[in-house]
Amino acid sequence: RGTTCPPAAARHVHRLLDLDRSGRRWAAAVAAARLLAPVAALLAFVPDWAPTNDPALMGLRALDVGTARTPLLGQPSQSGLYAEGAVSLHHPGPLHLYLMAVPVRLLGAAVAMPLVSVLITGGCLALAAWAVFRQLGRAAGVVAALALALVAFTTGASSLVNPVSSSIAGYPLLATAVLAWCIGAGDVRLLPLAAAVASFTAQQHLSVLPATVVLVAGGLALLIAAWVR
């Protein structure tokens, strides 16, 4: 006697591999358009940008990765400034520093840090558009990609390139929200990817942690509700 899969596990999704040759060309063109803003921001920043203040400290801590001083926490926060007697804390995690460790050693902080930032923000934009396509199909994916490209242009180059914790968390939080929606819709195959993106997002800044927890909990609650039904 066969077993019955949970309703969410059998949910139909759209795949890029299922597109015909013309559809794949459209997908490539839309992806290129979506990445124009991150690439333009990188080209504008790199010639004159140098790490100072928080980015300089991040560059030094990235160089500590793999040594006896390997960071175990994120950047120091300014939480101690908001109330008398409050203790300054670190942001939750060092994953961003780990991602920068090799590029900073190979390319130098002035090039590697904005490059890693663009890979993160551009990757999150691509991931969010792909997730919408996976759930709703080609037309919705194109609309989502164009909307995300508009968001990237309107939020400014700094939000795409600046490596500081408060800035780099924005687009991963957006991707976390989209993936949480996918999980809530029953796409359980995205659970590992959603966990990875949510983990990176939660580690970046104390102010982003509550929103990340709410998004993840909401997606899981909707998934459990679907299984119960």
C-alpha cells in the first residue's frame, strides 16, 4: 500500500528548465536587466571607494577569519548609546565576514568588499524574482523582476554596495520574505535555501532580527496549517 505525500510536497512549481528556447532567452534578458543597477553601482563605487570607519573594521575582522582571532560574533552595535547604562552588544553573527575573508585577501578590501556586497544584493534580487516565477509562472516572474529592478534603482547605489550591517541586510530581508511566502504556499523544497537566506539576514543587524523571526515563523505556520488541512 502506497503512502500519501503531504499536500505541500506535491505542489506544482514552474521551472526554468521547462521553458522553451525562446522562454530561456527572455529569462536571460530579464535577468540581465534586473542586475543593471547592482553592476552600475559597483562600477561607480569601486574607483573611488575605500573602507573607513565600520567597513574598515569589517575588513580587518575579515582578515582575522581562519586565525586564532576568527570572529564569532557580528559587528559591534551602538545599542549602548540608546539608553543610560545600556550595554553595547554585537550584531548576531559573523557570516558576512566569512564570505569576505577570501576575496579581501585576494583582491584587497577596496575592491572585494563592494564586490561581495553586490553579489549578495544582486543574488537576493535574482533569487526573489526566481521564487516568484517558480510559484506563479512566466508572466508573474517578469513583473516581479521588473519591479525588483525598479526597487534597486530607486533605493540608490549605496544600498547595493555598502557593506555595513544596517545596509547589507535590506535585500536579504526582502528575499527572506519572498521565500517565506513560498514556504507558506507549500514549496517545501525551498526550506534549506530559505533557512540559509534567513540565517544570513538575521545575523546582520539587531534591528533586522525581529522581522526575520516573524517572517520565518509566519511561513512555517502557514505550511503547518496546510499540512493539517
